[in-house]
Amino acid sequence: MNGMPKVLVVDNGERAPESALSAELAGMGYASVTAPFETADDVLALIPSPAAVVLQMPRQAAWAERRRFLDLARRLRRNLADSGTPVIITGGVTGAATMLQNELSERAVAALDG
């Protein structure tokens, strides 16, 4: 992949063109890798130091599926805490890129202040 910072997008494997974050992320200067939930750990092992991980939970997810995403988010946040990699949960594409941009901007400002 190119030298752009990478963002891992994890979803349930059902992708519709209108829910793709790749174009928005590219516009923000990020390359994205989208992986289904079941392969998130394997793909994350292949991406050294991702800029962020976005868990794209389906809007109409049943409680069991929501729980899986929340558990994954909790585990990833714990595992990625030392690297400072943000783990963001979103319920679809709406607002996901903005949330990511805000999170990364906050971290960049904090690094400058630190």
C-alpha cells in the first residue's frame, strides 16, 4: 500500500456503496482497509500502526451484533492503548469521517501540547 496513513474499517461484511468510507477517508488523506468483523485481528496484524480503527456497526443491528462490536471495541482499545490508536464505533457512514477527523485532530493537538 502507499505511504498514506492507514485506517482499518471493520464491518459485518455486508457492504453497500453508499456506506463506504473509503472515498471520504481518501479525501482526508487516509488509505482505508475494510475487513469483515471475523478477520479484524488478522488484518490488524498486517497493518503496522494504523492511524485509527473504525468499527462500522450496522444501523439496524440486533443486540447480539451490537454486543459483538462493543466487545471488540473494548478489547481493541485495551490492546491499542499504548500506541494511542483511536478505536471509533459508528452506526453507519453518516458522521464516521467527521468523528475520525475530530479524534485525530484532537490527538495531534495533544501531541503538540505534550
